[in-house]
Amino acid sequence: MLKLYNTLTRKKEVFKPIEKGKAGIYSCGPTVYWYQHIGNLRSYLFSDSLRRILAYNGFKVKHVMNVTDVGHLTSDSDTGEDKMELAAKKEGKKAGEIANFYFEVFKKDIGKLNIISPWKFPKATEHIKEQIELVKKLERKKYTYETFDGIYFDSSKFKNYGKLAKLNLKGLKAGKRVSIRDKKNKTDFALWKFSAKPGEREQEWNSPWGIGFPGWHLECSAMSMKYLGNRFDIHTGGEDHIPIHHTNEIAQSEAVTGKKFVNYWLHGAFLMHKEKKVSKSKGGLYTISELEKLGYPALSFRYLCLLTNYRKSLNFSLENLDSAKNAYIRLKRRVADIRKQRHKGNDLTNQYSKMFLDAVNDDMNLSKAVDVLWKVVDDFDFEPRKKIKLLERFDEVLGLGVKDMKEEHVKVPAEVRKLIRAREQARRNKMWVEADILRQRVREKGFILEDTEEGVKVRKL
């Protein structure tokens, strides 16, 4: 049975879908005002792994990930500038152009990471009508009030507000969690923001309350309920979403329907660098394209993320990415070698399949699943063709591209071939020191030599 850690209950629970054999997932997606750094991308790798594990268990998955292209302000206390409008001013472009450009970059990045695209990628700007309707319903149920700058949700009227984050509402201080300003309560939040001067913003719409734009939290409730229903199975996001964004989603959604919004809340931990959270506000760390320029394939970052549970912080460094890259390269070579093997062996499929399933179903224990993968790779008694078939089956969860792992045909420059021949001559003459020097010179040219029973194999570094 698949067990997942539910933030709402703070314990592992057996996954029981609302509809037998099906699973609905909503993931908080990118705010498309800039490039997504690898800290953001770790979160999307986590939701992708969840989706893959559900499918591995036989569930038909419907996955929705929003695209925030309006309403996300620079402060969680509903103040500051809209990140999209601010980016448009900085780059001298329209907000729509900014959103489209960075969304396309995002899609390319997740493609490089072998992340399966969601069933739907709804944009906030394309669902203004649904968001206005949601506010109107909340208004009819007496959950809203108006201030000088917008329509707000009255959190004091919602029973158990803050249950997801287990907030101590009396202990919250204005100015730390939120700013009071014209609010009734510290935890109240904007549903609809008024434009300070109509026409001043590029992105603004008419509404029953005046010209303005939706609050950030509103889009996720409106779009998730449109595509997955008023109640669905799983909601994912980063752990920073727990105290505010997801807490507010629950409040406004359950206030409208009077029913439980989501059954399982799953949150990924931060990517850290030198013990500090990686964030765009602090300049980020690396994008996938930047890592590629440094010589790290995107899937080596995916491999690195598989080695730490999604609920644990992952301390990033180029040194640990080096280790992941080398392990991933070794995996590709081993798989390529297994494809050529023809010796007889045993069918150990059932034995290893159970070990793998037990690992992934224990709250997505992917590091243990990778250990099982390597056990299969190293087991010489396992019949090669059945072994490859099982490795490809495991990869439906791990997403490392096992089907594409085949022997590389390396084009070796003439100068490198000359060094290799010189080394072979030195080895025949038992000039071992000279042979080692020549091997190192080949390495400096970007190639690795491997001495095998069949002769010398040349691989790219």
C-alpha cells in the first residue's frame, strides 16, 4: 500500500483515493517573472516523482499545475508590487510577454529534467472569471469585507483557520507574519486588490467591486476546483507554502463549499546552499542552463535529488553534484554493458520488484529505490534481458532515461588517437610510468581510457 506523509495530520497515511483507481493532484507552479532556479525545480521534481509513483501503483493520474502570471506581490502580507508588473518595468516589455517567455523557458527546463508535463497548465490571467465568481460566493456567505485597497477574507469567521500550519493565532505579531493596516485580523488576506489608479497597471480587470486584480491565493482555489472538483486527492508545494498560501487556500475553498478541500497535503523541503535556503529573492543559485554550461547534464541534478527524501532539506554544492554526475555516468555505462551481455542467469524480477515497490510506497523513499536499482545492476546472477526490462520498469518512477542508455560511439580526434597508440606501445614495453603519463594527457583532452579484456575502451569525460 502506498503511504504518504500528510502535512494536515503530521503522519504517514495509506493513500485512499476519492474515486477508485484515480488520483487528482494539484501542484503550485511557477510565478513566471524570471528563470526558475534549481531550488524551484526540486519542488517540481518532487511532484513529478509523486505522479510517477501513483501511476506505477496503477492509478490513472490527473495532474494540474498552475502558472501564476498576475497577483503575486513582493510581500506575503498583500503589499508591494506585483512581481509580473515589476519584471515588465525592468525589462521594458509587457507583462504578457514576460510571462510567455519565462513559461516557455520553464517548460524547456522541466523537459530537460524528464519531468512529465501536467494534464493542465492553467494560467491565472485566463481564469479571472472563475476567481471573481469565487469571491462573489464568499461575499454571499459573509466571509468578506472591503478596505481601502481591496476585498479581504475575514479569517476569524472560518473555524480552524491555520489548521494546516498549526498556527498560534494569538501569538502572531503584525509586521512579522502580516501587516494589519486596514485589516480586521492579522491573518486576513486579499481576495481582490483595487488598482491604485485605474489604467496605471497593465493587468487589471473590471469586477463588481471595481477595477483591480485577484489576490495570489485565489487562483489556486478557483483553478483546482474547476479542473479537479470541489474536493480532490492531493495538493503539493514547497514547505514555505504551508503557513500562508496553502492555509489561505483551505480557508477560502472550504468556506465556499462547506466541505473538506483536499485529503492529502504534501510539501517538499528547501534546497539549501551553505545552510541557507536557495531563493530568487536572494539571487537564486543556478538555473539548469547554467549547470549545463558548467558541464552538468540536467539528469545528473535529477539523480542528486533522488538521493534525499523530499521532506528533508538538500544541501547543494557543486561537489555533491559532481558525485551525482559521476554516479549517473557510471549507471549509463553499466546499463549499456548489460545490454550487450548474453550469459544465462536467473529471473530475479519478483524479488527486486517487491523491494523497489516497498521503497517507493514508503512515503516516496527514492534513495532506497535507487539502492535497489544498483543492486539489480550489480547482480551478475540476474539474466541480462530480464534485468534490463526491470531497470526500464523502475525508471518509470526514477525518470533517469534508462531506455536511452546505450553504448556511446565516441568520435576520437586524431591527436588523441596518437596518444592512445603511444600509450599502448609503452604498455607493451612495460614502461608503466610513461603509460600513466600518456593516460593523463588523454584525460586532459577530455577522454577516459578503460582497459578491458576486449581491449582499450575510450569514453568522453
